[in-house]
Amino acid sequence: MKHSTKVGIIGAGPAGLTLALLLQRKGIDCIILENRSRQYVESRVRAGLLEQNTVDLIRELGASERLDKEGLEHHGVYLSFNGVRQRVPFKELTGGRCITIYGQQEVVKDLIQANLDRGIEILFEAHAKHIEGIKTDNPSIFYQHNGEEHELTCDFVAGCDGYHGIGRQHLPKDTYNEFRIEYPFSWLGILANVAPSSDELIYAYHERGFSLHSLRSETVSRLYIQVENDDTVDNWPDEKVWEELSIRLGTEGWSLQSGPIFEKSITPMRSFMIDNMQHGRLFLAGDAAHIVPPTGGKGLNLAVADIRFLASALTNWYENQDDSLLQSYSQDCLRRIWRAQDFSNFMTYLFHKQAPHGSFENLLQKSKFDYIGISKAQATTIAENYVGLKEI
């Protein structure tokens, strides 16, 4: 079975779905190939922190009805070091910008529905196996769907298929450098049916390890604690989880509310990226090209930022036969990617236990934390990066 479109998109995550909507708005045909089922994609729990830029784009695309009703705006964040807590106020430091808490799976549901409502074809359970001809004007994606082999020919291929997808596998190894950090700790994350104990996120360093109080809604809390890389969920019964969270998040006059835990998992912490995201007619976006530790909340937002550049570049090519933005795509994306990598790395090392309490390294951590409270410039740097820089 052979068919064609202008842009073949691999992956129905935030990157691929957003790209399709931006292209469709400009009259550029595309087809999305997604390896998983729709049910799986829409129920896959991921981070839920949206930068101001991301929220603005979803609204611009007309896909924000549920986001506007259910998303929880946060205008600051609490930072804590061994029980001493301070607040970084986003609105007053960034000219009114903020973050919105809204689960990534909810974003995906909304974007899928928007694509389908506008007649964009999404083939679920379509396994992309190989890409050919990326150095030609008509590359092809070979995929399997409903037990049949298919070939999708197109002008361009967008690899929005994540870290393990085939997109990056088809970039010649000699066209990019790879950078990675494997952090010496992981996150044990839980979802619990309990109202949040804080009106805003809490990042906490404690001599027993890092913890984070987040949320998904007014009735569901999302919390994390630092654990060893070889730890297992079996070592963390519910009672032990709540006890440890109470200790690490604790501060005078505040208490953590506990409730039934309905999901528990351990996530390794890593940074990864490549310094070239394109070759011929193949362009990568999102996790296919970069991974950041979740400490900075940048994963989904970086993917959407990539797509802004890619959609503009493709539109410029189709409307003006101008490939200048396609040629500069990687460099345009990398400016924000490096900034996000640095901020995520900074937040990770600031709040995770890495050295014994009272050691030189630990006291440097405390000094950096204390500086946030006495320097408006430092607090502004954190606020600007956290809500998402306007231009970069």
C-alpha cells in the first residue's frame, strides 16, 4: 500500500500533534503515524507543568477549552532548604507570566481531538519501521498498520517519536555530537487521591534527600522523593512514602496531608541531547533530540518550542520556496535547548543530596539557596527560566 502527503509525522505526542495543527492551519497536508493505540497515548502519565509560551500556543490553536477550565495557574514556587522555605514570585519578576499545571496526558487528549476535528489523519498502532530517501526530494516512511505493509511518501519527515523512536536512528552518526549525564539518583513518584497540601509547588532539599510537592488537580497530588538508582517500588510501602515526604517537606507551621496512593513508579534522572537535529529532509523534535531531568519541568515545553521553529520553517518553504529557516532549524532550536539543559541541571544539583551534610559541596548548595533570598536578580533568573523565556 503506497500513499503520499506533504509532511509525514512520526509520533502522536505533544510535538507531532502540535506540528500537525500548525501545518493544517497553513493548508499544508500531513499524516501522523503513532506506534501505540489511542487509549495508551491518552492515558500515558507524564509531567504536567506548562510554560506560559506553551499555554499561549495551545490557546492560539483553539485547543484550550478544557485547559482554560481545568488548568491551575501558579504565580510562584516555594523553595526549601532543610525546612527553611522561601517563595519566588513569578508575576512580579516576569511581567505577569506564570505556569499552568495541567497533565500532559490531558494536553494530548485535547490535541488529538483537535486534530481529528479538523480532518487531520492520525494512524494509531502504525509501526514506523524504516525511513528511506531523506537526502532526496521525496523521502518515504515504511510502516506496518493492521497487519499490512505501507509506504508513505512525503516532502519532509518529522521525527517526533521520542528517545527510542526511529527518527534519530536515521541521522548519520557523523552528523552530530551526543551529550549525556546519568545522574546518581532517581525519583520515586506517586499520584495520590488527596487534595494538595500547598497552593504552589514546593522544591525541597533535605539532608535525607530531595522531595517535590506538586499536583494534578484540586483533588490529586503528585509528589516525588530522591532515591538510589537501584531502588525499587517494593521498598516503599505507602506508609513509608508519606512518612519520608513529611520529613523532607516539613517546615514550621505546615503539615502534609496524606491519602490513597494509586500510582507509584521510579524514574531515572538524565540529561541527553544531540547538537544537530536534521539531515536532508528529516527533522527531529522533542525527546527524539533531547531529554532533560524533570526538575525544571521543561520536557513537553521544549518539544513545543522545537515545533514552533519547524512549523515556521516548513511554512516558509511551502509559501515562499525559501529554505533558509529549514537550514537554520537546528541552531534556532539549540539556543533554547542549551538554556533549558542548564536550568534543569542547575535545579537538579541545587536540590538533590549529593554530598554529606556539612561538607564543602553541601555548604555551597546552601549558599546558592540563600542567595536566592537576598538577590532579586537571582530570583528573577529562576523565575524567567521557570515560566519560559519569551525570546531566545
